[in-house]
Amino acid sequence: MERCPNCRAVHEESEQCRRCGMDFTPLLAAEAAADTLVRYALIHLGAGDTTAAVRSLRRALTLHHDPYIDLLLRFAGERQGDGTTGTLLT
């Protein structure tokens, strides 16, 4: 997260916005969970289990939208042969 979603102030690695006081704890936890799911997806891709990788990446996208996750999902979908795209969350 680069900016506060409430007031758009620059986020300075704290758990609270310096301008509006918004608590970032739940948002940072969601980002951390998404990062963990991306790591699992990379492990699955390395092991050749593209189905599990796609599942992990889709779950990560529900927690945090990131272009990197979109690219990985597209890559995994191409390896799986089903044309999965980053914006497909079903």
C-alpha cells in the first residue's frame, strides 16, 4: 500500500495514517496474506502443480489486487492451457 485509501496521504510504513488516523492493520494483514499465497503459488508452479498455483493466485487477488499477481495468474493459466487471465476470479 503506497497511499491511504481514505485520504490518499503517502503511507510511511506505520500502522496508522499520519493525516486522517485510519488504522491500516487489517489492510496490511490482507496484503501479507496475499504475499504468502503468491509464495505458495510459486512453489506450486515450481513443482508443476499449475492447478494449485492458479487457486492460490486467485485467492491472493481477492485479498489484494496487484499487477504482479495478474501476470503470474496469466502465466500459470497459459501453462495450464486454459487461458486463465488475471481478472478471472471464479
